[in-house]
Amino acid sequence: MRRSILLAATLITAMAAAPARADDVSDAIAAAQRAYQGGKVQDAQTALQEALQLLAQRAAAALAAALPNALPGWTAEEATSNTSGMTGLFGGSTASRSYRNAQDQMVEIQVMSDNPLIAQLAAVMANPMLAGAMGRLVRIGEQRAIQSNDGNIQMLVDNRILVQVQGDAPPEAKMAYARAINVARLSGR
């Protein structure tokens, strides 16, 4: 209960600092505040969980927006995004997009953020010797990445966003797509 109250105070403070505008997130936070002030702690907690889920959905949509358009000679499917609960083994937000060329070769980019498993991978990728054991170290812009023998790429952004570029296309195509990702948008810069 104390955790819910602290979370409510934090969310309300954050929203007060943001420009005032009506949206689903601020409506859920306002409902939580009204419920809390009315002594309905369970309703306040539910409304705060709704606000957190709505924020997670926005985060997932932002991940999808960072995925590149099709490169010349390729077509792209629509980007998809999803969010899991904030608790559990596979929480966090995900987005993915697939690309195909005229030879029916495929590249898929998957992005995952704020997942507990990413923290474990971050420790490995932070150590060049361990990361090198997983594949060839490469640079994609300012990011260190690992490219496996089949050309698949794993890149960690801000130690909380995992980018995976994979598929049956040649390694050069996977690298071109990795370089086309809007890393600044992923990290919120």
C-alpha cells in the first residue's frame, strides 16, 4: 500500500511538471488521485496500474517509430509493438518489423526495452572479452554490437534497450538495417 501511495505521488508530481493536456494517462492519474483522496485505495491502485500500462504502450509505440523504413530494393511490413506487464520475467516493451527483398530474403529487427533479461545481457556486453566470445565486435555508429557468424546482430542501447537484427539475408543487409535504426530516438535523445 505504501508503495502505491509513493507511486501515486511520483506520477502526480511528474504529470504536474508536464504541460497540461487531456489524455488517457493523465485521466487515469487524476482518477487515481480522486480515488485515493476518497479513501478508495484499491481503486487508486487500479487506476495507477492503468496509467502505467498506458505509458508502457506509448513506450512500445516509440520503439516501433525508431525502426527504419525499407531500404532501396526492399519492402517492409508494418511495425508492431507490444507491452507486457511491468512485473514478471518478460516485462517491458517490444517492437519489431520485417523487411523482404526481390530474392525473398528477409531481415527482421526486434527491439526490447526494460526487461530484466536485458540487465543480464548488459553485463556480458559491457565486457569486451565476454562479448567477443559471442561473436565479432562491431561498431554501429557509437554503439558496440556483436555480429555472429551468420551475420545476426545484437546491440545494446543505454543498457536497457536490446536491438536484434536477424534473418536469412546476407550479413551486409543486416548491417545496413542496423545502421538505419534511429538510435537517438530509441534512447530518447
